[in-house]
Amino acid sequence: MNEYLMIFRSERMDGEMPSPEQMQIVKQQWQKWISGIAKNGNYSSTNRLLSEGKTIHGNVITDGPYMEGKEMIGGYLIVKANSLDEALSMAKTCPGLAMGGKVEVRTIMAIDDDPNSNQFLDPKS
């Protein structure tokens, strides 16, 4: 099995925020979805991302991991699957899609699978 990274993108919320009740419903939808993936043996790890951060470009450090426009990355999920198509099938059921979000799915190349992986390691370590 390979690992696949799902990156969750959505529009930044400007204006009225969801009520605590609405947020609870959304949280339950995500928990149910991720629990289903785990129950099937495909779960590896997940986390939400805070909006706080910095970006480095050359020698310049700027506030925020801000994307072009209003899009933001809210979190990620790493799943185990036999193929990209299988990972995409899982992503298609993501509750964020019903709220206008996007899911980017990328194959994770394990360092052990890369014949040049030693180039990333300090031989003196």
C-alpha cells in the first residue's frame, strides 16, 4: 500500500461565522468520515492547520501562509491505499466538498522507495 496526502482547501470565511451548533454538525461529519476511513484500515494521520504562520521567499519572511485570493489550506489527511484511484474514491466522500471545498490528493513517495534517498541524509549523522 502507498500513502496519499489529502490537502483540504476552502474559501476563507469573511463575515458571519457559523453558529456553535452548525460547527458541531460539521465536526461530527468530519469525525464520521475519518472514522470510516480508519475502520477500513486506510487511516494514517490527520491534523488541522491554524491560520497563523510565516512564509519565507529568499531572504524575505512575510506573515501568513496566505494563498492567492481567498483560498486557504485548513488541514490534511494521510491515507493508505492501493492506488491513486482508491485514494480519490475516499476523497470524493469528503464532507468539505459539500461546503464548496476542494481536496487535492498527492502520492507520497517514501524515502525508502527512492534510490537517491541517501542524498537527503547527512552521512556524518
